[in-house]
Amino acid sequence: MANHVEDLENNMDEQEPNVASEPMQQLQEAAGPRARSRGAGGGEGGGNGSGPEQNGQPRVARPPRVVETEEDEDEELTLKYGAKHVIMLFVPVTLCMVVVVATIKSVSFFTQKDGQRLIYTPFSEDTDTMGQRALNSILNASIMITVIIVMTLVLVLLYKYRFYKVIQGWLFLASLLMLFSFSFIYLKEVFKTYNLATDYFTVAIIIWNFGVVGMLCIHWTGPLRLQQAYLIMISALMALVFVKYLPEWTGWLILGAISVYDLLAVLCPKGPLRILVETAQERNEPIFPALIYSSTMVWLVNMADTEWPPRRNSPEAAPPQQEAPDAAGSPPPSSPPGDDGGFSSSWVDQQQHQLGPLQSTDQTRREIQELPSARPPVEDDDDEERGVKLGLGDFIFYSMLVGKASATASGDWNTTLACFVAILIGLCLTLLLLAIFKKALPALPISIFFGLVFYFATDNLVQPFMDRLALHQFYI
């Protein structure tokens, strides 16, 4: 008798998964078009080849579906967005360097050495001996790097302990100084160079509109292209200030030292920039837009907004199809007897009214696949999240290197173009490493190293060789 009761229970257990699996098959097939839109090829889900009969009809042999894993999806996205990201960075970096070089070549104010120096470089390089000049340049570079390190540590501590208002005020004052004061100096020198007569009232209106719109775009909201243009202009203005007021040897030493510091600050476990990036990722917050050039909208006002649709890696992003098979295939013992797993009689009637009898046929599968998905699309949000970002400091020092090459290379375009190409090559290699390691990497070391090598090699080897060829009328 006990064996007979056991047989009845086993038969009932075998029938329950078959009954529950049929509605789940319809739901999984409805998710078919979405999987193919993400790049998964192949036919329908649920098996490959022929299998046992379902609902009285034999299953048709179909090619197997390629189930896309996270690694395959990451590889596909890397190939898709690699060239796009390179172009997104090449354009702003090129524009910033072009503005700096064009200004230096046309406005003589930024190449004249009138003895004025920054407060961070108190030692003069106008000495009698080369050794004293080298020592003074090393001291100036050490002071400058120390100031940068201290300011970075202060910024990281303020961000770590959530002093957002202090950081916003700090960045607000810095942007205010750049957009109003430095812009006025730049515009005044341009007008002097081209001998354009104007009055202070007109200049005040121009500077007021330029500065106010820039503050709104950077610290509040505004068009993406306009925000990017203002960030590029701020970087160019800061690079011009460094080219103007930094002594020659001090400038080259600062470029080399800031590259080493950037490498350590980003890659070391306790590096300040790495701590800043990891803290922002843990809090799911964007870094302040006044510090970062982004190819997508990054506005501080949206920092605390709830994200929808959620990211794929987040728990909220898990589609209900992933949890439904477990609930249908092996219902928990604690579930109430009337629990239908979400497949109520009204749902079944609605599906039968739209598709006819619930049978797993080719026609019903095609009709289900043509139904629109109820979930909102996530591709646009993913594109926005994958927007490439580059610190404004990278723009500043890239442009500073090209600007100093243009200002100190005796008016030689070969050296300027060599440094420009070297920076873009280093940026390409940095993006390649970024695609390989998939983590934040410093953007200065490779580009600055190539730029320095190309500068000194071109200025001391290539240019004398080209001058000698031109002198003797040799053409290659």
C-alpha cells in the first residue's frame, strides 16, 4: 500500500513540472526578440534539435540559440565602442591643442617673457651657470608638484567625508576666475594683436554673457556640446597661463613629474585619484563635471536621482524571466495552494484570445515574438553610461606640451606636429590598455612620455638635419 501511494505521488510530481513548464516556455519565447536585439544569434529558446512531444505535437528541429554570456557581451561592446571612443577623445583633445597653438602663433603676449612668474615658482632661471638654473628649475617643479598633491588630497578628503558644498564652492570660484578674469585677459590681448578698437562696455557685455552661460552649463544644466566647448576652452586658457608664466626648464620638469605622479596616484592601492574614483563608483555618483570631460551628459544636479532603467550588473536589473523558471520548476513548499505563479486564468484567457490555443507551434512562436516588449529600452541608458571620460588635467598638460613646443622650438612646425602626433599615439595606446584591463588608467604617462621624446628628438636631431638639407638644396 505504501509503495502504491509512493507511485501516485511520483506520478503527480512528474506531471506538475510539465504543466508549469508550458506557460514558462511561452514567456521565455516572448523574450526571444530582445535577446536577438542584443546580438544573440540563432533560433528559438528551449532546446536544440528534436525532443519529446509537447501538447500532442512533435517538436521541430531548429538550430540552437547561442546564449550570450557576460564575457561575450563585453567583448562585443569593446569592439563596438572602441573606435567610437577614440574619435570622441581625439576631437576635443585636438581642438584644445589647436586653440593653444593658434593663440601662441598669433598672439605674441603668451610667448613674451617679462619676468613675471607664478607664486608656485619663486626661483628664477636667469642665472649665470647651468647648474644653478637646473637646481632652480628642480626646486620650482618640486614646489608645483607638492601643491598639486596637497590640493588633490584635500579634494579627496572632502569628497570622502561628503563635504559636497565645499567642493562645489571651490570649483565654482575656480570656474568663475577662469571664465571671467582669464577670458578678459585673453580677449584683450587678441584685440590688441589684431588692432580691433572696442569699448569696455561692449567687452563687459561679451565677458558677462560668456561667463554666465559657461557657469550654467558646467555647474547646472545646458546643451551637451556647449558644456564640452566650455570645458575645452577652460583647459586651453589654463594651458596658456602655464605656457606664459612657467619658466622653460621648470615647465618640462613639471610635465615629466606630473606624469609620474599621475601613474602613482591612479594605479597605487592608496593613490588619491584611485580612492576618488572607487569612492564615486561605490556611491554610484558621477565625479564633478567641472573636473571631467564627458562625451555624455554628466550634471551634478542628477547625482541623487534614482536610476531607471537600472544597470545590468545591479540586482534591480535582473529580468523576471531569470527567476521564473526556478519558481515554476520547483515551487517552494511554503507557497499557498492557490498560487499560480503569476499565470492567472485571466492571463491565460487573454493569451488564448490573442494567439488561439496555447500550443507550442511555429505560428504561435512567431506571433509571440512580434509582440512589443513591455520593458523600457535600456540601450540608450547604456550608451550614456559608457560615455568616455577624460580629466581636464589631461587636456591642460597635453596642450601645455604642444604649446611649449610651439613657443620654444624657434617657430618650427615640425616639432609642434611631432608632439601633436605623439600625444594622439599615446592616447590611442592608453585607450587600448583601457579596453584590455577594463579599469581606470592614467592618461598622462604614455602621451607625455612620447611627447617629450618626440620634442627633444625632433628639435635636436630632425630639425638640424632638415636645415642642413635645405641649406645645400638637397631634396628627399
